[in-house]
Amino acid sequence: MRFIRYIFFCLALILWVACGSDKGIKEILSEADSLVQSNPDSAFTLLESVEELDVLSDDVFAEWCLSNANVRDLLRKDPLSINYMSRAFNYFKESGKINEQARMGMFLGHAYTAAQERDKAMNIYLTALDLADRSQDYNLAGYINTYLADLYKSEEKYTQAKEKYKEATIYFEKAKNLRSRIIATNNMGFMNFLIDKTDNSALNYYLLSDSLALHLNDSVVLSMVSNRIGLLYSSNGDFNQAEKYLLKSIAYCNTGNTGNHIALSVLYLQQGKIEKSRDFLNKASLAETDPQAKTGLIYQQYLLEKGTENWEKALEYYEVSQAYVDSVRSIQAKTNLLEVEKKYTTVKIKNENNLLRLKSQRYFLSLVLIVAICLLLIVVFQLIMRRKDRKIRYKNRFFIRKICRLLNNNLNCDKWRQNSVKRNMSCLIEESRCRSIISYLKSRISP
């Protein structure tokens, strides 16, 4: 029993050493999961605080990747590296649930897409779609179809993109996700427009999206659908309907209307309404915060003033646009430098973590080896002690038998002696009797 207790103690020690380092990470993952829906920014900060990822166990690392990728998707941030996502996906393929495999596959597809590896992204998306369909996660399957459609659209394969958006609407309908279904239907109309600009089927898809969006009562979706309808009417030359829907799109949503302002500016310019065109282009420029996009808008203002032969204003906008171009180039150069530094730092940290991992593995293996040697010594010691114990017990039994035999012999000798004494006494008594009888007879015979 003592030997068994030693073994259990050593095993518990090994498990404690192996799992103790991951305990804190699991607590962070649990806390981050509770914050994902209510406060995704805090969840992201928590997850990014985890360091030395390469030394984590496979299961904890995979859970961290899944949580981090999910938060990044919600916040529209760049995906994790392909190496991280591939390692996590391979773990879930071996040990995870089918739904976890599907989700991890989708996020790995995002990583491949960000790295411009579209063929690999397509293959992993198709694998994830099959897994999502088998697990009956129709909402996830719908999203994966939209990502596949986006890939086809980027390759200008509009027919295939339309089919994928159509499949997405079917899945979203099964999942009762009306908002995503409306967006997918709207994208079907856009693909139809790109396939054949003379076909009016695109308008039918847009109007269907509009009728569904009215039931949803989502201002952002209503604004998007109205924008698409307005742009379609504008391309068909129906300026009145285009103006109506573009203004309606602005009315639905007070933010993110740069596209509507530009579209109305172009619309009024085509109609010769220069002041209105100038006004909406100015609104778009003032509302835009992205330096690169603002540069393009200021350049459009320059072209507008140049077209109206307002040379003083055109020169002013041209100089401002050039200043923005220089600023954007400087920012891009700094950004590229920062990205290079970040990549170098990431690779350096990864190499350092790999060295730490190797060291920790060596320490762990050394500990296991020491424990194994100790266990072996305990086993050998136990075997030697048992062998000695058996010898001692055997000798004890031998001596006990010998003593018992001697005692038996002594007892037999005592009995023989007693019997001999008894016999001698009997003989003496008989002899005495005989002598007495003889004496008596002699006395009778003599005169």
C-alpha cells in the first residue's frame, strides 16, 4: 500500500507541474468569454494580454485562438497568423467538436484570405461549410457561404458568387436570421447587376430586400438597401427615382453616408446642378476621416471646380490634395516600417518562446526521468526487501520446525525415561516380594 501511495503522489506531482502553468490562462479565457457579447473590446484586451503562446499546451492554445478569432471577427480586426490558426484547427480536427472544427475552419479561411492565398481560403471554407452543415449550424453555414461568395466576387466570378449568396439566404432562413438574409438577398441583386447591367432582375432582388427590411426595422439595413436601389436607378438614367432613394438612405441613418453624398454629387453633376453637386461633395469630404479616402474626395472637388473653370478654387483644392497625398505617403511609409518592426518583433518573440518551450520541455523531461528513476529504485528496493523477508520467513519456519522436532524428541525421551523408571521400580518391587517369600519359606522349613 505504501508503494502504491508513492506512485500516486509522483503522478499527481507530474500532472500539477504540467497543468499548473495553464491554469491562469484558462481563467482569462473564461473571463473573456463572459465579456464577448457585452464588451468585446475588454475581451480582446484580456486575450491579447496572454504572452508566451508557444509554450501553452495544445488544448489551451486552441481555445485561446478560437476565442481571439471570434472577438477579432466581431471587432473587424485583422485575423491571427496562419501558423496559429492552422495549429488550432489541427487540434480541433483531432480532439474538438464538429461545430468547433467548423468555426475554426472559417477563421482559418479568414487568415488565408488576408494573406491573399485565395485557393487555400476557398478549400478551407468548403471544408468548414461541410462541417457546419453536418452539425446543423445553419447560421454559421450561411456566413461561410457569404465568405465564399466574397471570394468569387473578388475574382470577378459573379455567377458563382450569386449562387453562394443564394445558398446563404437558404441557410439564414433556416436559422431565422432575417438581417443576414436581407443582406445576402441584396448582394444577389448586386451580382445580377454585375453579370448583366441591362437585366432588371437586380431591381426585383433589391425591392424584395427592401420589403423584408421594413419588417426588420433596422435603420442600417434599410439605408444600405435604399442606397443600392438609388445607385441602380442612377445607372439606368432614372435620376428622379435615384435621388428619391439616395435621400431616403440618408434619412434612415445619420452616420456613414459618405457613399450617399458622393452618389448624389455625381447625380447632380450629371444633371448640371453644380451647386448641389458641390454641396454634397463637400459634405462627403468633411465627414470622411480616412486620410486616403479624403485625398480622393478633395481631388474630386478639384476636378469639379476645374470643370466649371473656377481656377482659383481648383488650385486651392489641388494644393490641399497634394498635401494630403504627401501626408498619406508618409503615414504609409511609417506604417510599413512599423509592420516590418512588428513582424521582426513577432518572429523574435516566437523564437524566444520556442527556446523557452524547449527549455521547459527539457526540465519537464528531466523531472519525469528523475521521478521514473526514483520509482525504479523504489521498486528495486521493494523487491530486495521482499526477497529478504521471504528468506527470513523461510529460515524462521525451518528453525521452528527444527525446534519442534527437538521438543518432540525430548518429550519422547522423557516418556521413555519415565517408563524405564516405572519398569525398574516394578522389577525392584517384584524382586523384593520374591525375596520376602523366599525368606518366609526358609523360615518355615527349618526346624
